[in-house]
Amino acid sequence: GGRGPAGSRAASARFVRCLYAVGFLDLFGVSMVVPLMNLHIKSLGASHTVAGIIGSLYGVMQLFSSTFVGCWSDIVGRRYSLLACILLSALGYFLLGNSTTVFLFAISRVPVGIFKHTLSISKALLSDLVSERDRPLVMGRFNAASSVGFILGPVVGGYLAEFEGGFYQTSFICASIFLLNGGLVWMLPWSEENTSNRDHYQDKGANSFSAKSNHDLHLKSATSKAVTNSSFFQSPWIQVAAVLKKIKGIACSNLWDVFLVRFLMSVAILLYYSNFTLALEERFGVKPLFAGYLLSYSSALGVLAGCLLGPITRLYGHNTYRLLLHSSTFTCTLILLYTSALSIWMVILSSTFLAFSTTIGRTCIIDLELTVGGNEASGTLLGVGQSVTSVGRIIAPLLSGIAQEFSPCGPPSLAVGLALVAIVIMNANKQKYSSHGSVKLKNQ
């Protein structure tokens, strides 16, 4: 008690701004190192095949760990899970800074492959803090802050790589940034977060559809709070059992179509970018440098799109489903425009608007997952969503390679087809999601 609604909102706002900084630093550190990894592992004497195997193993670890880590954050609480993921990721990049052999390089990727889910847990924490109405705006700003880090990181990393031992210095700096993030998370006003979180759940309860749902919501909130305070110190077997129970709940829910739409749109966008540089060179004689500038331009526009999500969602009356349907349709149209482009100016035009539509669509699909699934399992839902996207990252290069055998326009043409399937699925389930937030994941 003693804190009014205005105080709770102010505490929540401070917390959210700190999480924006966490997202920026996270991607800034990672994007300093990642572009240099292939050069480093080859300098250690690894073949292209070995480098590819290590990269694939990292992707597989991310695929299987994201759901478990996300669910684990629901069980033990965001604070402990986020700190654990940050510190273990820092350990991975510290080991990378000492990787003088291929074996050590491979070992350094293990803790990062398993625990580098800091952004997903941060998004789950944001979902806990803000109302459903404000969630797209806050998620969009978080993505924008992270994207700024992704834009600046490669520039700094490339500069440092020019010096002798530059890769090792860059890896140590990345590890230090993660330690800085850990300190920032540790110093967050978690007592204020608990108050804001409780008020947030009470606000949701006041707007529930029935007295029973209101009672269930308070029960879930109280149970979640009790579990968060004690389960981090419980037996690992109890935690694993709780994680598996939550994952079973997601598997038995009616969210399959939301995750299928996410998978199809993810693969479509990955196909669009898969041979972008090569296709521009073959179709228009454009040099890779220009393609790089165009991709950086699109990334910068994506940051702007994240900042404009608030006005756009208000324009749509906070109807996430309708905004997702329209942004996906626009994305499909723009990829088709790129596929049939007769000049480089049409490519620039499609890239400009595609940066907006993909950023909006990515935020909307996460919001729809959380709206349908409910905040009580937000970590699990975001983890499953990351796993779905990881499957797309594994499948997209294979599909792209096959499609390129026929034409440089093969991958984006296939992307158009997959996006159309996603749009059909969304239209088929229009009635299900037309009433925003009326469908909730059943408690298993």
C-alpha cells in the first residue's frame, strides 16, 4: 500500500526505460562480434564444413533451449532467469576471447547457444509490466532500441578488427557489456516492479469478462508470485517438471495457427533476404557494397517503424489481429514487387516500405501470442515463438538453395507463396481473433 496509480505508472516507466537500455546493449555487444566469427574460425584453420557445422549446432541449441529457458523464467521469475542468462552469455563471450583453437571456439558457443535468450526474457518482463493496450507500443520501442544497437555494433566491431588481436579485444568488450547489463538488471527497482505488476494484474482483472475469470486471474497472480519467490531455490527436478507441464499446456492449446503464421512469415522474410546481395548483382549489376548500404538503410527505417507503432496501433483501435493481417498482406505485396522489379529504383521502393511492414508484423505477432496465451505464460510463449523462428532459420537456407537453382527470383517468389498461405490462415481464423483478447490459453 501507500503507492497510488500515478506512482505505480512512474515506477513501471522507469523499469521499462531500463529494459530499453538492456536491449540496446545486448544487441550492440553481440553485433560487434558475430560478423567477425567466420573470419576468426577460418584463421584458426577450420574448413568451411567445420565452420558450418559449428554454426548449425549453435542454431540447434537455440532451437531447443529457447522454449525451456522461456518457460523456466515463468517458473523461477524474470529477475533470476534474466541474470543467469546474461552472466552465462558473458562467460561464453569471455571464452570466445580466449579461443585460440577450433575446439575452444566450439566450446565457447555452448553457453551462448543455450542461454542467449536475454531479449526474449526482457520482452516477457515488459509484457508483465504494461497493459495489453500499451504492449505493442512498448514492444516496438524495445525492438527499435535493440535495432539501434544492431546498427552501431558492426561498425565498432569492424573498426576494432583492424588492430592486431582485434577479434579477441572485441570478444572481451562484448563480455564486459554483458556484465554491465547484468549489473543494470541487478540494480533495477524490482520491488517497484512487483507493485506495478500487481496493479497491472488488478487492472486486467477489473476488465475481465466474468467474476470467475477475475477470481482465476487473482489466483494465478498470487500463485505466480509465490512460485517466483521460492522455486528458484527448489530442486532442479521440481523445476524441470514444472517447465514440462507448462510446455504441455502450450502444446495442448489452440495457438497452433498463430505459431504457423509466425513460421510462414519468418521463412518468407528470410527467403527474401537469403540471396538479396547475389540477386541484385545478377539482375541489375549492382555491387555488394550498394546492397550493404541498402540493407543498412532498411535497418534504420525499421528503427523508425518501431517508434511509430504507438500512433499506428491507435489508428487501428488497438486491434492487433487486423494490423497483423494488413501488414502481412502489405509485406506479401512488396516482396512480389521486388520479385518483378524492372529497375533498381523499384527495389529501393519495396525495401523502404518492407522495413515498416516487417517491423510492424513482427511486433504484432508477438502481441497476438501474448493476448491469446495470457501473460501468466508469457516466457513460455515467447520461448516457443523463438523456437518456431529458429526452425525457419534452419529450413530457409535449404529452400533458398533449391529455389535459386531455377532463378535468382526463386527465393522471393517462394516467399510470396508462403506469405499468401499465412494470409489465408489468418482470414480463415478471422472470427476467432476479431474480439481482441477474448480467447485465453486454458490453464493446464
